[in-house]
Amino acid sequence: MPYSVILHITGETAVLGEVDELPKPTDNIIVVSNPRQRDGKDLHYIDNNVTKVIWPLAKVGFIEILEDTGEEKIIGFVRS
């Protein structure tokens, strides 16, 4: 299941994208699919045809994991 994430890269704008799995403590890189700005625009330093980018985790300040909007919320109690 891919995760939607926001990467906060040192000295750059935040990058929105998808990852197949979250990085483990032993990982040195993160592979991001469909990298773009948070507003959906292209990143000025990445070519338009690029679909995946590998970033070294040393350049990443922190990673935000976004909630999956495809899942439905479970309602516990319903009154009629």
C-alpha cells in the first residue's frame, strides 16, 4: 500500500509524493514516486518526465505521512 508523504528537504521547498514503504532506521535513501510541490505544481529542479526520485535521507529534515483519504471512516453508533 503506497503512502502519501511530504518530504521536508533542507534548503528546498517541501515535496509531496508517494512511497511504497516507509523508510527503516537502517535506510540511507527514500524513493518517491510522482514528486511535486504541495500545491500540485512541478518542481523546478526536476525534469517533467521524471516519475521517481531517490533522495538521500541525510538531506531530509523530516517526513509527514498523510492520512489515506480512500479509506472510509467507521461510524460506531447510528441512531434512527
